[in-house]
Amino acid sequence: MSAPRSYTREDVVEIQCHGGPAVLECILSLVIDLGARTAQPGEFTQRAFLNGRIDLSQAEAVADLITAQNRGATVLAARQVRGEIKQTVRQFVMALNSARAEIEALIEFPDDLDDHLDREGLSAMLQRDVLGPITKLVHSYAKGRAVRDGYRVSITGRPNVGKSSLLNKLASAEKAIVTPIAGTTRDVILADCIMGTLPLVLSDAAGIRGSDDPIEKIGVQRALQCAEQADLVLLVVSAEEGFTPDDRAILERYSRLPGILVINKIDLVDAVDRSELSAETLPWPVLNVSALTGQGLKSLREAIVDKGSGTASEKFTDVLVSNIRHKKCFEEALMAVQQAIEGLTNGISEDMVSFDLQQAVRSLQLITGEALDEQMLDTIFQRFCIGK
Ligand SMILES: Nc1nc2c(ncn2[C@@H]2O[C@H](COP(=O)(O)OP(=O)(O)OP(=O)(O)O)[C@@H](O)[C@H]2O)c(=O)[nH]1
Ligand SMILES: [Mg+2]
């Protein structure tokens, strides 16, 4: 394929052959003997970027597309490969540059302009065209991440309440070891599954309790951390033991997150005692299940899908940020724009305001790769596999 109409914009020769390993090996050593070398991870995409075929956000989306685990993630990555983030950034940069041009004109030719800088108008434009939309983009990350990586559902609770049993049932796979011994699970166990159309990552971990066992202690720490990062917490309690003060302590720890209180082992009791669970003290819905008999699991699945479908549904029309690096750059840009707006309002000198706007532009250009950081480039392209 002749340049520039190839993936890398360079001349490319593609050799097609029979796929057996011996034939491949022969051809590979032949071309290497003739002076070729094997590609670095992501080198083709990196060249495409360096030769201006795609911007950095598009290159990153290629990696996302390759690793996409579900349809929603594929759709999102494909939109970004087509340049959704690039175009969004371009609009912000244009607005910021036009604001800068207005200010710079005043700095350079103060006598040419009859009227002074329209600080109010400029600040209103920045709020409407830049600050508002970027704030929205930063907030979209929670959804973008859930679409890309799956909705994170963390199963937590005291030891022995049936967390691992529940994970196995929900994931329809024997992922975690189940025994009657309290403190069985130590590592965080992850299971990918799809409920309805919702892709999710279930996690099970050590039961939360104080322990002198050094291994269990680490397990509990990981468990706490895991639930902390969840999109949805399933707090499992035992119907047999009732809602204990330790259960309440765990609940209070996560009550600011979306959650469901799961009363497990209902096969062991005649009636579930909900006297400790008044609506005022409980931020979450309550469901009765038995991980042993499967009773109530259908409703639990429905409740999980219901909670998650707003966050992680496949249907999204707005631009979503799904890459943590992009989110950080947007946040930096946001801070700089905020500072510029404050400067405009508080009568700060024009050159300071212009500097803040320039900072915002730079943060945005880190997303597209127009502003560059060599180390960042290496990190990004190392994520790729060889040959991409
Ligand atoms: N009767 C009954 N027993 C259950 C149920 N769920 C779990 N069990 C039993 O309770 C015990 C503990 O189950 P696990 O799933 O290992 O509990 P866990 O919360 O993961 O425990 P740790 O990993 O130690 O924190 C096992 O003997 C399970 O068979 C249930 O719904 N009903
Ligand atoms: Mg367990």
C-alpha cells in the first residue's frame, strides 16, 4: 500500500501466507535476514499518530476497541476512533483561542481599540461554551468508565454470611471457594458477567472484621478498598443472625454509595426479622434471598440491572469520557478556565487571564497529542499488543 493511503501513512508491504507456525517462522526469519525488524507494541498505531493520520485520543481508542469486552464498549471506542473526543476538544480550543485573541489584541494595541475589554461578555462566553460543557464531560466519566469496563458491583459484608456463595450464583460459575469456616475468602475475586444487556464486574472479597491474622488483615483491607471503588455495593447480611451492629457499621461506611441490602440465608428462618431496618435509617432497598436455594435471586438480578442501566446502558447519545487520562486533562483545563473567569470578574490583568486560557488550551492539547509528553506517549503505546 503506497503512502499516504495506508494505516500508518507510510509505504506498507503486507505478506499473506498460510497460517501454520512453521511457514510463519520461515517467512519471518527471511524478512529479518533481509533487514526488517519486528514491531514494538502499538508501533503501527504510534506511527499513524506521529504521521498525523489520527490524533492521540483516536490512537487510544484503537486500544480500547481491541480490548472491548462488550457491545457498549465497542460502540463507545468506535465513536472515539472516528474522532468524537478530538472534535469536542477542537471546539473548546477554538473558543479559548478566540477569547485569547480578543485579550491579546488589547494587550498589543491598547490604543487601537476605543472600548475596553468586555470582561462580562467574555466570561459569559467562557462559562457557556467551555466551562459548562467540560464540567459535563468530567461528570460523564462515571458512565463512560462503566460502559467501557463494566458496571462494578461489589459484594461485601461480615464473614460467613454467604458472599462467595452469592457471587458464584450470580456469575453462574464456581469462582470462589465456599466453606462453613468464617474467613475463607482472602483475595478479591472478580467475575465478569452480563445481566440482561448490562455488562458487569462482580467482586467478592474477605468478610469485614477485626483480625489478628496478618493474611486476613490484608484481605480485609483489600475488601474495604474494593467496595469503596464500586458503582454498586451489595451488603450481604445473614437472616439467621439478623442485622447486627457490625452490619450497621459496614452499612454506614458505604451509605453514600448506591447499594442494596441483601438478606441471605432466608431458607434458615421462618420469617425475616426487619425490626432493625427502618426506612429512615436505611438508604438502600432490601431484598431477601437464599444463595443456597436460589430463592429471590431473580429479583436481585432485576434490582442490579435497574440500578445499573442508568449508568452503564448501551444507549448513550452524549459524548462520554471513558479514559482516565482524558478526564484528568479535562479537569486541569477546567481549573484553568475557572481561574480565567475569576480573573475576568475580579479585574486581574489581561496577561494573567490570557496565561490561564493558554494553560487550558495546553491541557486540552495533551488529550489530542498536539501538546506532547514523551513519557506519556511510551506509557500509552505500551498498552497495545505487538502488530497493532
Ligand atoms: N442455608 C444456607 N447456607 C448458606 C447460604 N449461603 C451460604 N451458605 C453457607 O454459609 C457458609 C458460608 O458461605 P460463604 O459463601 O463461604 O460465605 P462468605 O460470606 O463468602 O464467607 P467468608 O469468605 O468467610 O467471608 C457456607 O457453608 C455456605 O454453604 C444460604 O443462603 N443458605
Ligand atoms: Mg467468601
